[in-house]
Amino acid sequence: MIAARLAEVRARIAEACRAAGRDPSTVTLVAVSKTVEAARCAEAVAAGQAILGENYAQELRDKAPLVAGARWHFIGPLQRNKVKYVVGTAELIHSVDSIALAEEIAKQAHKRGLVQRCLAQVNVAGEAQKSGCAPTELPALLAAFGDHARCEGLMTIPPAIEVGGDPRPHFRALAELARVHGLRELSMGMTADFAAAIAEGATLVRVGTAIFGARA
């Protein structure tokens, strides 16, 4: 079942890329595996989906040793006191939204003798309930990444389509911010809106429900 769903999602990504005049190889699928048991994560890896995305630091810490061959991204809000569970386990942290968090990631990466790859999360729509720095705060956040925490791009979560939101202007705004700051990666688009994100330049799409089913 997971293999079939993965194949369907990959086909939809390829079709969205063709519609946008893009090479499908320029878009990386992150299979969002939060609350999915390790055995089902391993099933996804066996079906060729190496990159899994986790939202909770301790779940990532506990699950990562159980899923051979997986590469992990951290995509959820991250508290500074839980950075130690994520740095070095996740190859990419999508959700760096404050100077203090960037500094703690750099500190923990320095302790481990590595450079942690990161994305800055931007609250493009200015939604009070969403994480992310304001666009005007982005230059200061980017300046806070040190030698051991490298920002490679931006991430956003736009207003939900289900409540009448149109994600494309927000995706377009994030892509413009990335262009202005010379950043390559754009993590944007989920199950409901990844085709629109691809049309606006997404390089990483975060898809969970279409692969693993609805979560409780």
C-alpha cells in the first residue's frame, strides 16, 4: 500500500514538474512520517523513499536507529532544549525561525564537530498561529547562522486551502525572498498544495497524508 501511494505521489510530482516546464529531478520528496511506526517507515524506505520528515524531536531520536537506510529531515517547530536530539541525526532542519534557535543549533553542531544544514522558516502570510520569522526579520536571522550551522534555503507553511487560502502568492513571495538572498532550496508544499508549490519553484515538498494516510 505504501509503495503504491509513493508511486502515485511521484507521478503527481512529475506531472506538476512537466506542467511547470521543470525537470522532475529538481524536486525532492520528503515523506512526512510523524507518528508513523518504524516498521511502516522501513516499508517506505524499502519502496525507494530514503528521505523521511519528522515533526517531533524525541520521536526522531527514538525512531532513527530503528529504520535502516533512512535519511532524516526535521520539519516541525523545534525548541532550543531539544536541539540536541536533532543536530547530526537530521541531515536538514527545515524550521529554524529565530536567532536563538540558529545559535543553539550552531552550538550543538560545534560540539559534535559537524556542520548542520538548515533552512530558515518564514511566516510569509503573517499568521499568528504559525511558526516562522517575519520577512523583515529574515536578514538578521540569516546573519545568525555561524560556521557550524549553514542556511541553504527557506521554508514556509501557507494558509490552508481548506479555509479558503490561496497558497501560490505565498509560495511566490518565498521564492522571491530566496532569490534576493541567494538561497537555492525552497521547502514548500504539502499533500494538498504541492503542485502549486512546484509551479512556484519548490525544491522540497513535504508529503505525509498521501503516502501514510491520515493521522489521528
